[in-house]
Amino acid sequence: SVYTPPAINDLWRWGKNMGASISTNSWGDSSNVYSTTSRDMDDFVYDNPEHLILFAAGNAGSGGYGTLGSQANAKNVITVGAASQPQDYQLRSPLNVTRQ
């Protein structure tokens, strides 16, 4: 299990204070919602444009639409994913663009 601080931005702030400007992450959930955590990460990157946060898209991709984690749904992070075959990407539905 991964335990994050109650205020996720404390994690990014700690890294920034240690001199990091890039944060790569391969953890998260598979809720596919724009959550409070997503918003907090967006706020942090907005306030710290020199900091880059990357998140793995998730490990439930074989389920198709709706398999992104909430962290990967943040608007100001870069979400990284892969497909086992080029056609896999084309068969997937688009991102959930109904988030607010």
C-alpha cells in the first residue's frame, strides 16, 4: 500500500524543497474521477509552473474506457500510458471529458 500525506501537495512541496523539479509516479487508484487529489495537484502545478508531475495511466487498461486513475485525470500533470499493440490505442474510448 502507498500512504500519501493528508495534503498531497506536501509531497510535491517536500520534493521541491529538496531541489526536485520533476516527479514521476506509478501509483494511484482506478476510480477515473477528477478528485480532490486531482484538483490539489492541478493547483500545485499552477502555482509552481517550473515543477513537472508525471503519473502512470494505470494498470487496468484492458478494461477500456474508465480505467484511468484519479491522479491521471489531473489537468496539469502529464499522464503516461502504453499499449501492447498499436491497434489497442485506437480501440479505446476517449478520455472522460465531462470533468469540471
